[in-house]
Amino acid sequence: MIQVNMKAYLITTAIVFALITVLHIWRAIEEGSHLASSRWFILTTGLAAALCLWAVRLIWRTPRS
């Protein structure tokens, strides 16, 4: 039961961080190149993408139930 709950949590986490990453990229396209020069915007986008990939990696490594 714990394994199933953990996998559901990882899937939810991956989806949330993927949405944040996609929305950041979409916002950068819509608002123009001035966001590409913002360190915080780049940092938060990269961090969200990294956390999404980490969650996906953990999902793949979790044994099937």
C-alpha cells in the first residue's frame, strides 16, 4: 500500500513541476526576451524542470505493483 501511495505522489509531483516548466516557457515566449535575461526566472524554470525529471526518474525506478 505504501508503494502505491508513493508512486501516486511521484506522478503528481512530476505533473505539477512539468506544468510549472511549460508555463514558464510559454510565459517567456509570450512576454518576450526580457525574461530570458532574468536570473531568477531562469533559475526557477531550471529548478522546476530538474525536479520534474527527478520525479520521473524515481517513477521509472519504482517497482511495479
